[in-house]
Amino acid sequence: MLRAITPPALRAPFARYSHAMEVPAGARLVFCSGQLGIGPDETIPEGAEAQARLIFKAIEAILAEAGMGLADIVRINAYVTGREHMAGYMKARDAVVADPPPASTLMIVSGFTREAFKVEVEVVAAKA
């Protein structure tokens, strides 16, 4: 059983995430490489939210191959190319993360492999 750790002695998280997630001994782990918002047909949606929705669909497919789902995510590392993309990313993320939400970090970076990309997301998932 995964356990969220959000001590009352700390300030509450800024958004929908937990300060930490505890993974029980013996759980299987999946480390997902950073995913970008590009479809199988090479299309890249314009907005950060649309890219993030596509990214989480890709992550869901990867986790399904391992017999897991989005509810098994314990850690998210996300990267956006500007503050203006944070809200769209967070809207897409919040629509798919489980309760309690995973631990999460969101960073602003200067760019990705193609200028059209606005968001990249990598996750760690665990299942007992």
C-alpha cells in the first residue's frame, strides 16, 4: 500500500501533490523516461495543456504495459518552458493523478529537443 507523507509541521503543498510517497518493501517499480507531447503521427499540439494530456496518455500506455495505471504513480518530474505553461500542465495533471496525489516537482527550463515542445513529464510508479 502506497502512503502519502504530508507532515502537519510543514506548509501544505502549493498544488495537488504530496510532500512524499512511501513505497512498501517488495513493490515493483517502473521508471518512465521523459515523455513529450507528440502523437504517433508526429503531430504536436500547440498548447501546454493539450501536450500534457497527450503526455499522460503516453504514460498511461507505458504503465499499462507493466500492469500498472496512473494511480500507481508515486513521483512526477515535470518541465515546462515558461511560467505561462504551468496552469495548462497542472490542469492536465490534476485531471489524472490519484488521491492521494504523488510527490511532484515542476521546473521551468529553457527548452527541449524541438522548439514546439512546451512540456515534458517523467514519472516513477510502484505497485505492491
